[in-house]
Amino acid sequence: MHQVKKILPVLGLLYCSSFVYGQNDSAEWISLFNGRNLENWVPKFTGHELGVNYRDTFKVEDGVIIVSYANWPDFNGEFGHLFYDSVFSHYRLRVEYRFVGEQVNNGPGWAYRNNGIMLHGQAPESMTLEQEFPASIEVQLLGGNGSDPRATANVCSPGTNYVMNGGLITQHCVNSSSATYHGDQWVTVEVEVRGDELLRHSVNGEVVFEYSATQLDERDPDAQRLIGQGQAIAVQEGTISIQAESHPTEFRKIELLRLAP
């Protein structure tokens, strides 16, 4: 999603990395992507009805989900999301992704080698026609530009806020502590989600971000609409989706392990 900015650390840890959970977690990972087609996934693009795969952007080739801009002459704000058709609250999500090729003409500068995994998202049916992003917590995926530092597995928060190190974070995007991954290499991001108690990001096995108390942002128009429809401010569950923000991206693995509440 948008430009990532640094934030000053806030004193005081809310959760410890060694916190131990229950013994009833599932031992079996399930694949949300069957490797053949987009069964159980539904697209939503800004300005288009739910289910319209605008310009055939989301496709499957050779066992990989491709965010393709081959049919796009240029980009005019048609942000896309591909939603899995279930709601989750306690789980681990493991994604292998990479950026390839060139950004589509007129894509935003901040969207260069930029995608995201949207967690605790609103249902796609509840999005307005012109809505750009679902109210959600975004695990922002960024690729390097070949020279400058550019962390991945950052947090962006369209329509949401969260707590980190004891402080409420209302800034839209915050950097993780990850390394930069230049070129077209595959990167593995894993996210541990425990409702609104703990969300933890890891990149290639290294923890790079932890936070909690995910909640709707009462200042945001999309969040205000959801609250008006009766949704609780605390966000403890939601949809999972991947983005199409103007740069070609590939996903070869999207796996989920259910965890005990």
C-alpha cells in the first residue's frame, strides 16, 4: 500500500516473544491455493463489482498465482484485492512471493514492487463500489529497488489502528526490521495471528514485527460505515486477501495453520 514512514519506538513491551500458548493448535497446514485455479478466491477492484477480474489481472500459471498487468495499457487507480472466501481469527499464514517485471504505466511511485497480505479484513461484499482498500491490517510486501534499504513485512492500516510497544499506532504505515530483498528472489513471510491479542511477522524465519489490539479507526469513513452497521471496534477476525497495486507479483504458496483460541 502507501509510502512507509519510520516511527519512533514507544517504551514498554506489551507482549513477549516467548509467550507460550495452548497445546491444541492444529498440526496440519492447509493450502488456500490449490495450484490449479482461483477456486475459493474472489476479486474486487475499485470501480468494479465484486467478482469482476478486471483485465484478467489475477490468474494461475504453472502452479503460481500471478498478479499480471499484461492487459493493462496504464493504471488509473483500479486497486485490486483477491479475497479468500472464509473468515479466520487464530492462525499462522505462510506466503511465498516475489516481484517480477516492470510496473504498469502510471502506477503510483509508492506502489513500485509493492503488494500486501490483508488480514482481519472486512468482507468484500461490504465494500463500496469505489472503495480502494478493505478495512484491514496489511502485511505490506516490498521489493528492493537494487540499491536502497527497503524493508518488507511492514504494517499498513487502512481503516484500522493497533497497539505496539504499549502505544496506539495511528500512523498509516510503519517499517519492520527486515532486510531488503532486491531482484526477483522468492521471499517467505509468515504471520502468527492470535485474534487481537498478538500479531507477529517473520521474514525467512526471522521475527521482524509484533503488535496487538487491532481495531477499527473511528476517524476513517470506511470504518465508520462498518461501525454504523454494528461491527465491533475491536477487530479479532476477518478475511485474508492479496493485492494488485500496479506491479506484477507472483505467489507460489499461501498456506494456513489453524491455532487454538
